[in-house]
Amino acid sequence: MSILKNILCLVVVLIVSMLFYSCETDRNEVMAIGKKVVMPSQTGKDITLLYSDSTILKIKLQAPQMQMYDKNVKQRITIMPKGLFVIFYDDKGKESTTLKANYGVRYEDTKRMEVKYNVEVVNAKGDKLNTEHLIWDEQKKKITSDAFVKITTAKEIIMGKGLEANQDFTQYEIKEITGSINIGDENL
């Protein structure tokens, strides 16, 4: 009988051990149970937004998809996950600059927009900026980047790291120039 008791005790210990081992739960899964999932309060497809001041068109923004988050978030944001195209207009209502990118997010409270991936800015003179990351500060009317930038003008291509420019991209400064190529030499 004592051998039977020992075997029975051993079986019970093995079963209890297996139960404890199989009930192991990831701490992150437990912590995520109480978290709220934040969903956009508004979504839209093929969006066109027009911004005007005193009936003069200033900005036209187009995006294939837009998601607005303004409930249960620390900062209200608008995300354009499939890219955007923006046209800036001067005081006379004439197109002055364009901006396009494959991704964008606008921080509503701070009036800043961050764009990424295949970013291109073209001014009225035809000067073109290419980069992978750009920040547009609407209040300061400046664009900045800490990423690699390439500016193509009628006469040269300038490459570097980091940029600061005015909103219409008529005045700009590359922080660290890494190369320059002359392409428009009239003496040839």
C-alpha cells in the first residue's frame, strides 16, 4: 500500500507541476489588458483641405487617407498614412511652393507637421529639395530637417545633412554640406 501511496503522491506532484508550468503568462500581456485602444475619431479617403486667410487661399492639402485623433489622446494629431500633396499660395493667391511625401502627421496643438519618406519640396523658381524627413513649423513659417538633403537648382546640385528654410523655400541653409555638383555652366 505504501508503494501505491508514493506513486499516487508522485503523480499528484507531477500534475500540479505541469499545471503551474502551463499557466505561465507573459507580464506584457497582463499589463495590456487594462490599456485603452485609441481609435481615430474621424477618418476619410481622398481628402482635400483648403486653408484661407481673409478669403485668400493659402494652402491646399490633398491626401488619399486621413485619420484624426482628438479623443483620449495627450495631443491631437492628424495622420496621413498614405501620403500627402500640399500647395502653398502667396499673398496674391498664386502657387508658390509644393510639398509631397509618402507619410505625414500634423500635431494640431503645436501647429507642426512632420513628413517622411520620399519628401519633395519645389519652389516657384523650380528649386527642388529631396529628403526623407522634414518638419514644417506653421507658426514660425519654417521648414527644418536633420536628415540627408539634396537641393537641385538650375545650376547645381547641393547635398548635405540638415536644413533650415523659410516656408516657401526661397531662402535656405544646409547645415553640413557634403557635396556640390555644377550642372548649369554657361561657358561650355
